[in-house]
Amino acid sequence: MTDAHDPVTDLVILAGGQARRMQGLNKLLQCFDKQIQLLKISQHFRGKVQQQWINSNRDHRIYQHMVPNIRSFQDDESGFLGPLMGLKSAWRHVQADYVLCVPCDVTYLPKSVLRKLHQTLVQHPEADVAYVEINGAALYPFCLLKRSSLPILSAQIQRGELSLKKCFKLMHAQAVKFRKHALIFHSINSFDELQQYKQLNVLL
């Protein structure tokens, strides 16, 4: 089931990285708040998207056990080429014409994020992607893509240009801005950041 007001959209959780600064720990299976990240993200978008996917190169049985209806896929090419490869690989599996990509280490999920991303793409028909900006910081992997983005994604990867920022510029990307009081980290990239994030939550 999907939200009747929005076009049919699939969710892809991006969890294909190496997490080097967290010693290879699978961040999607960690608790940043009171809930495991996989469950937190999956439950937030339940009923708002058609199908949920995980872009990951490991732990597929664990994901399936935790969220029985979720599906997973690996990158089209090996070598941990970053989120751009995850976005491009999604289109081999997703049937919907829109895909909402959410990084596995995101800390804040705005309630209206999918609706606002869709509204932005309607307002800017030349754009192939709209992405989330939180407290002035661009979170490029947190984005809504049109299927028409695939040729540019493929071309950039073929050129060895793996920057999301550069790729999104070619797609006439639009930012959707959110603010969250006292949010220090919009995503967690190290054990030190995770410790600070948890301490702040205790204080608040």
C-alpha cells in the first residue's frame, strides 16, 4: 500500500558501504536511538511506499528475518563505489518510476519528507532528483529519484565520477529543507559521533 496522494514509490535503504570509521560495523543493524536502524526506517515509511529494498552486500538473511517483506540487492559492480552505485543499481530491481533513497545511518526522518520531495519534483519538472537538506547541511543520499535519472547515473559511473553532488547538479537537483532543533549529526559516521549523539539524547 502507498499513500494515495503520491506517485507509486519504492524505498531503497542504502547500506552498501564499508563503514571504515566504524570498523566495518553494519550500521543498519545498530541502535542509534531506541530502535535498530532497519526497523526505524522501515516502520517510518510503512504504508507510504510500495516495496522496501536494502542495497547491501551482506547480512541479507538477517534483514529478511527482521522485516519479512523487505527485499535486498547488491551493487551492480564490486569495489564499494559509494552511494552513486547504489542509486544506479536500484533501477535494475525497482518497478516503480520513483525511488526514495535513505542512508542507513540517518538520525532524523521528517514525518512529511516523502510528500515534500514529491511536491518539489512536481514544482520543478526539469529536475530528476530532489534531496534532503537538514539544518543547512545537504544530505545527498537522502533523496527521491525519477527513473529518468538512470542515464546520467550510468554515464557518471562510467566516467569514474562518483560524486553525488556533481551528478545531482547535472540532474537539476532541488533541495528540500528541514530544521531539527539541537540536532548535531544528521548521520552517524564514527563511534565518536555515535557516542556524542547518544549523550545528547540523554540530556534532551
